[in-house]
Amino acid sequence: MMYLHLYLGLTVLAACATQLAWSHGKEPPLFSPKVIEEIERLSRLPPLINVTQIVSSIDPTVLAFFFQNSTNSQNSQPNPIASTFPNLTTGTINASYAVLPINYAQARAIVPSQYKIMTESIEKLIPFFPKGKYPLVLSTQIDHDIQGNGIRIPDFTAVQFRFPFIDLLGDGYSTSSYIPNMMVSDNPFAIAGAQPYGEDTVRSTFDPAKEPYAALPGSTDGRIYFNASSTIGGSSAADLQVVYVPQSGSCGELGDYPLTFYANVTNQPYFGCANSSCLLTCGNMIRFFRTNLTQGRFRPIGIMGNVSLAASAESGVSIFPQGGVWRGVKGVNVDTAFIENNYLRCEDLKGFHYLGI
């Protein structure tokens, strides 16, 4: 949210006199020739599924009704890279990310057993992370100003449960993220687009409806909230409830985790297929952490708070049959631009890592 984010940003801006420290030495330009070359290479990779097939599978009457009745975020900033990459699918993701430290054994039981969890990569990025725990990343987000080739897709809200640092290719180097469950608003493009990955997609409603978070009524310390309710259960209470409060923290840590951690995780190729019943295909989302969306008054803000998830009979989130409560979790509010390449051969993304943009 532009104005709420500005308010939150002013409460922590005094904590840092300089921008976030990314690495030692001079930062590369945002769109260096090397970055452009890699973006173009990825865009030329042949998809396993043609996006046109996905769109054509949607009932035309559903699409017509959707476009006539859709609304967009009023507070997220415009897509800053659409004119730079007009022939690619671009947009922004305005999100809260929270790291849920679940037991490693629980993560190991959820991640398909044929894939190793790359604990060495976790220890390298966040060496202070508790032993015996695994950093499940919860994102509550709105995909905004999505466009490409002259086509615009209305905004949609989503909740993702991301299991990062998976050795999908078995090379001990190429990290991927397993996303088995997603709660999503009734956007036919989002629903049809997620299903080929094997993700268990649950239609849901959200509060706020088209924003990544809202100010908690009556709060005097900048608290924000986000609620999600699936269409599966009959409870009147929200199935996912989060409440966060902004943290001052240090410029490089943002609530314990460096911004490079989130950049690494969100840039990992993602998949949702767990077995031979679905097609193993990977999505490539190139996330930009150094555009005007993440600078100055809109800089990322560390958050801390509580997350509550109802049992799967109500929420539809199958990986947590009994639901769960996580208190005092740390995370970040950040708005990033993206380029998305869908339904690729996972092998074609071997070695892909965050491009430093």
C-alpha cells in the first residue's frame, strides 16, 4: 500500500542513514548488458505448455464477466519495467513475507522425498537460523499491473507456502522452491495458470480484498493485518490470520533476515508437482529488488508478528492438516517488479540464481 507503506517507512527510516548493504564493492547497474543477455536467454527457452492453451481453456463467458467486474489495487505502485520489456510478462508483487521456523522433520515430511533439502545453502545465507529448524516462507501478496504484448491482466491476491532450497535437479547447486499450496482470489488467469504446476490451488476471499495488508483498526503502533478465507469450509472466521508490527532493526537485517535472503528465495525456480501424477515443470520469476519500488520512502520494512492457520478441512491448505500457530515470526514488507517465464523444463534453469537486480 503506497500511503500505508510510506507511513511505516517513516517510522523506521531514521534507523538507517544509507541504503541496504548488498555486498562489498560497487553495485552493478540495474540493467547491465550481462543482465539483459540473461533475461533474453530465459525468455527464449521453449515452454512445455503453451500459455495460449491455458488462456483458451478458460470459459469465454467467465472471462467476460471477470473483466467487467474486476478491480485493482489502489495503493500499489505502477509496474516500473513494463516499457523496458514490453514483449515479456511483467508486473509487481506487493507482499509481506514471513519466515516460519518449522521443524526440519516436518519440512522433510512435506517436501517430496526424492529431493534433498540444501541445508548448506540455508546455513550460508542465514547462519544464525536455529538448528533443527527449516525456513518455510509465507507470502501474502497482490500481483499488480501485470502486462505483456499489449495485454493486461487484472490484479489478484494470493497466499503461498514456499519451501525453498530444494535440490530439484540433484546437482547440489541449483536451488528451487517447492510450492504445494496456494490460496488465491477468484481470478481465472491465476487459477488456470497455477494448476499446471501441480499446486493445490484453493479459491479464497481476502481482507483487505485487493491490497497486501491494511492498518489494524485501533492500533497505535503501526500494526497491519491480512486475512484469508477459503471457499471450502463453513466457518465465519478467517482461515489464515496474520498481524504484523513494523520493526526498526538495522538496515542490513530487516527483522533478523537480510534482504538478500528474500531476493534469493523469491528468485528460485518454483514447482508444485510432487509425483508422477502431474507434469514436472518449473516457473522462472525474475524479481527486481533495486527499482524505484524499493528505494527511499518505499524501502523494505522489517516486520514481526503472529500467523494463525485453520485446519485443512477449513483452509484447504493440505500440508497442514491440523493448521498451525506461529508467534513472533520475522519478515519483511517489500514491493518488487518481476518478469515471469512459465512452464519451462526445470533442467533448462540449471544454475539460475538471483541476478543482483
